[in-house]
Amino acid sequence: MRINIVQTNYDPTDIERLKEILDDVKGGVTCFPECFALGRSGVETLQYLNKVSDETKRIIETVKKTGKTVILPLIEKHPVMRNRFYNTVYVIHNGDVIGTYRRVVIHPMEKPFIQSGKGFPVFEFDDTTFGVLVCFEIAFPELTRIIALNGASIIFVPASVPEEADYLWDARLKARAIDNQLFVVGVNRCGEIGNERYIGRSMVVSPRGETIYACKNGEEIASVDLDLEEIVRERGSEPTFSEFEIVVYDKFLERFKEVRE
């Protein structure tokens, strides 16, 4: 299966650049970085979020017309609450939006603007199941396990990881791949926004936790072919995923709920 990493200082309202990128990729699933990014003032952030959310329908229609399969992070305006938004990823395939993922776990610095979503859907492409987490969410092993238990072979992680978190980026991607013995594809922003510098370093990690491909710090568009049989081989030789006992979690969560109540 082919995946295409788009490592840029992503601005989805630059529709001409978006079309140019998608015209250049050939087949497979193309993933862009996270749309939300820190570095602006509070007022500037609100202006940006309103700008993107106002353009979301037009951006989606543009991508649909390409006929490509795209994981497209955007901003979705809350239907009721003023100046509240969802950090939403749209999955587009063959001219249709086949699903969306609203980021569930919100970083504390984003909470003044972003509303939490619910649930961790999975999506299908050419008989392959994949899921999506956004940036900070890769820090939580439970989230990747939920997606893996729903049958995912790949987890895409569009992100806006700044310099101060560079030591966490590689480690977390590799850890989550090993935890679940599947592929993890981290697609990070590069460049600067206000007072934040973004590190790039997008990477594809194998079910063994090995780096299959890694971008450097600058803008790059890379295509990588994945051998999904690696999942079968790794789970067969090291049966940690198959021996996962969900009943242990069930019992713990029941006790945890009792304590909280």
C-alpha cells in the first residue's frame, strides 16, 4: 500500500498550492499535517480558525474533484457555540467524504478554542483499515489500542509538533507502533508560525518500531510503499497483541469508576 506524506507549513486556504500538491502525488493515501498550530496571539488564532472554518466547504470540494484519497485536517466551526471549533480530519476518497474524525484529547493550550469530539472511527481504503489521531493524542497508548482493536493496520498522526517537543515525537510514534504491532505514520508541520518553530521530521514506523522513512526539517513530499504482511509476521513472532486481555481493562475501569463515584 502506498502512502504519501505532505510535510509543509500547511495552510489549507492556499487552495492553489493544495491542488498543486495533489496533482503531483500518484495513487495511495495522502496525508497532510494538522491544521491547528500555536504561535499566534489569541486574537490572531481566532481570526485564523474562523478563516479556515469559513473556507472548509470550498476546500473539501476542491479536494473531492481531484479524485484522490486524502486525509485532510481542517477546522470545523461549532454549530452552536460562538468562537468554538472542532479540530476535524476529513477522509476523502473517490470524490466523497467517507468519514471524519474530530480530535478527542485536546492539548491544554488549545482548550480555549477547540471542542472535544467523541469516538475513534476507522476507515477503509483498498481493503486496508486505518485510523487517525491528531498530534498530542499519540501520547496516550489507550487511544491507539482502541483503534488497533477496531482492526486498523495503519494509524495516521497529522501533527503540529514544535521544537520544544522534539524529543517526544520520535519516541511516541515508535512506542505506539510497537505497542500495537502496526504501522504508524506521523505527518508533521515544518516552518515557523509567529514565535513557534515546527520541526518537520515526519516519519513512517514499522510494526517492529523501526523507521522505514524519515523526513528532515524542511518541506518535503514523500511516497512510501508499505508491506502490510509485516504486521502478520511481527504479530506471529511476538504475540503481544493477540494476547491482550481486554477483561483486565474492564475490571480496572469498573473499580476506577467506583472510586470516582
